[in-house]
Amino acid sequence: MPGTDSVDHGSCSCSCKDGWHGASCLPFEVPDTVGPSLPERAVDDDTSCVVNRALKKLTLNMWKTHHCYVGVTFSGVGAVLTFSFNSMPLHLPINITLTGCAFREGAALRFVGGAGAAESAGVVIRVSQTVMRSSVVVFMHALPQHCDIAVTEVDAAQSSAVQLSDTKSKTL
């Protein structure tokens, strides 16, 4: 850098030439203070359940720790229930529960992870007593660490596709 006088690689520090300032040796004064920190995003702590509703289109608040659907019918291609783990507060325990729900006419239930398995305080996913008709359940990418997934009593045509890196899809 033009304003750097010397560099100490052991301590990863440098000294600046006269008239140059700051850790990066800039040609102007650099204040020593750091601006105010941004407030931490508030987590929605609502633990209520969506109960006995018919949904054709929806948007989820991912910054929640509790997602609960009981007796909900999701229908149509606009009814895509997507849980994006990269957008969730994984430093807190996450609970996703679907009981007695129905997915019909192109509705989808998607769980989307990231490129790598993110650290998490724990994710519990429970899907039970659910009907799937002309719909799909998808687990995409690497799910967070410490996931506990149970899918029980699901009435659906049994078809699944698995795609691993560098392999072709297989239908079971």
C-alpha cells in the first residue's frame, strides 16, 4: 500500500508514513470510534398455531422459532410452504409441526438448507396425519446440524427421488 511504512507479519500490523492514517494507512484522518451497532433482529416468539384454514397462497416469517399448522389444507401451486433454514434464527431451537394437514393440487412442502450443514441449536420437524395428493415434499441442500425429523401417518402415493452429488436421480 502506498502509505505503508513497514509491515510486521507476525502481529499482522503495519505502521504508516507521515501524513497517512489508520489501520489501512489512508491519506486522511480515520476516526477511532466505531459507529453505533445495528440492533439485533427481534425474533418473533409467537407460538400459536394456524388452525383449520384453507390456504392457496402464503408467505412465511422465517425469523420465528415456532411454526405450527394443525388441520390446514394447502391447495394449488401457489401454496408452497417453504422453510428456508438459512433465513432462520438457528442460534435458537426451531420447532416445525404439521399435524392433520392436507397438501393438494400442486401444493408443496419444502425444507431448504444451505451449501453446508449450518450449526444450529436444534431443529425439530414433525409431520403427522397428513394427506398428500398431487403434491410434493422436498428436502433440498444440506439441512442444519442437530435436525430431528419424523414423518408419520402420511397418506400419499409413495414415490421419491434422490439426487446425490455427481449422480443421477433415482426414483424409488
